[in-house]
Amino acid sequence: QVQLVESGGGLVQSGGSLRLSCAATGPIFSIYAMGWYRQAPGKQRELVARITNGRSTNYADSVKGRFTISRDNAKNSVYLQMNSLKPGDTAVYYCNADLQVVLGSAGRNYWGQGTQVTVSS
């Protein structure tokens, strides 16, 4: 079975940094794209950053210049370096992957369990 395993969340002061990691495990042939989403209490889940197999990236306007997404194809992993964190970044962050299990099969979408990021003033 495919699983997305996240780590790196925690509590940090405003202006600090955190690095989130997500590794996709299980029978995986290829990964089309991976990304990070977040959801604050009472708010809709939103895309934070996404990176394709060709390393094309997309960021939410609110995090541009502060967050950087990267991936390691050999490890089926994606990372989110978060700098200059603000209280508004407080949310549960979810790893997401669009991947192909075996050659010739259709792509499928998977979610991690989420990791809490809390930024204090």
C-alpha cells in the first residue's frame, strides 16, 4: 500500500523557520507531482506549494518569497522549507502526491495524515 509519511511540524516563533518532509512509500512506479496544502481552523484547505516531475513549481501568493518546495526523486520525497514564518501560517499541513503505481496504470492521488504547524507572535 502507498503511504505518505510527514515530519517536521511543530511550534516556532514568528520570524522563525521550519522544514517539512514527506516521503511516499510502497509500490510506486513514478510520481507526477507532489505538493503541500494547509487548513486553518474554520478555513478552507488551500494549496501552499506544488512541484511536478519536471520541477515546475507553483506557490500561493501569501508564501511566495518565504517558502521553497523541493523534491528528491530517488527518495520519492518532497520538502517544504518555510522561512520568515507568520502567525497566519498556523495550520495543519498536508502532503499530497499524484502518482502511478505501475507502468500502464492510471494515476492516483494520495494524502498524508497532516502535521501541525503553529507560529506564535
